[in-house]
Amino acid sequence: MNNGGPRKALILFGSPGSGKGTQAKLLKSCWSAPHVSTGDMLRAHIEAGDELGLEVRAVMQAGMLVPDDLVNRLVEKRLLQDDTQAGVVLDGYPRTLQQAETLGETLGRHGLAPVVIHLKVDYNEIISRLSGRRQCPLCGTLYNLTTNPPKVNGICDKDGTLLVTRPDDSEAVIRQRLEEYDHQTRPLLEYFRRAGVPFYEVDGIDDGPQAISTRICRLVTQGG
Ligand code: AMP
């Protein structure tokens, strides 16, 4: 993808907890395109306590989706930055039909070709993954208490910061997020197929994050 081929927008697609964020971070080893996560962007606004953050805080903490126009504007603005020249890795966007349609137009304007990678993960696995998820608030590294625990309980391996749990990773909110995924986001799989967007299925559990990343890197660098 960095070898003179068309510039691509890699859409990491999958339910909450399917490993999109983890894979986006691992992808940096083979592809230098920036990681654009709408969830991270929205959390940064909440952290900053600005107007947009105040607007979305309650909706996010309830596990619902924030309004389409708002995320569409965030992504459009982000894609105007120079670092998207090589392409972009989209994580958590699009999540609704309206977002997918807007993204199609935005990518067309920017000369970016979409490629979808669907990370498939079973629901029971997702609940256990998300409720065991911890994150370093400083460097963003993700841990899982069962599959990928930090060396010292509750502390980031990289910088010693106290790990945190996302407020929307409680079981009730996880179920709400999965419901939103089922009703609003999963139907996009059919939309991508119909629109003829190149589409790859990757088993998001079997081989562990590193092996999954190697597969995705192969798809990306060999023109996938
Ligand atoms: P994530 O970090 O991708 O799991 O997103 C966390 C939360 O941010 C979601 O549960 C939504 O409330 C909100 N969010 C993130 N991306 C979107 C999006 N594309 N559309 C609507 N809401 C979003």
C-alpha cells in the first residue's frame, strides 16, 4: 500500500471488543498510515471538558451511538490533515448507514480507496474481553486481565502508570453497545458487499493479536 498503489482507507470493522484498537496499533509495524479512532477522538473531547465532550458524555457512558453529523464532521476534519497522504486506518467508523454513505463521499473527494477488514469474534468472548479490559491513560496500551495481563497488577508495563477501566466497559453498558452494533452497525456488512468495497474476513480470536496482525499486514501490503 505504500508502494505507489492507490492510497487506501483501511476500515477496521467489528463489534466492540473485536480488537480493532489493538490491531490498529499493531498495524503501525507494517504501515505508517495514521490511526483514526472516533471513540478516542470523542474521549479526548470528554477529557478536555469542552462543549462537544459535554454533549456526548452521557450518550457514550450509556453505550449508545452519538449523532451521525457530529462524528461525520470529526472524521471529515481529521482527513484534511496532511498525515493522511499515505492513507488512513479507520477504527470504529463508520457505524451507521448514514456514516458509511458520508464516508464514501469523503473518501472519494480525498482520493482514498476503502478496504474493509471484518474482525469476527463470538459474543461471549466479547463480554469477557471487555469486562477484563484495562488501558494505560498515558500511552494508550491495552491490556486484558485474562489474555494479556500487565506484569504488575494494575500498572502499565511501559511507563508505570496506574491502569484504568473505561466507564463504558461495565457489563450492562457492554450489552447496550452490542445491541447498537447489532441494529445499526452489523447491517453495514451487507452495504459494503453491495457497494463492491474490497472486503476481508479475519477470525478475531483464534491465533492471538500478533498472528492476526501479520495476516492483516499481508492483506494491506500485498495490495489487499
Ligand atoms: P469505541 O471506542 O469505538 O468503542 O467507541 C466508544 C463509544 O463512542 C461508542 O459506544 C459510541 O458511544 C461512541 N462512538 C464512537 N464511534 C462512533 C461512531 N462512529 N458513531 C457513533 N458513536 C460513536
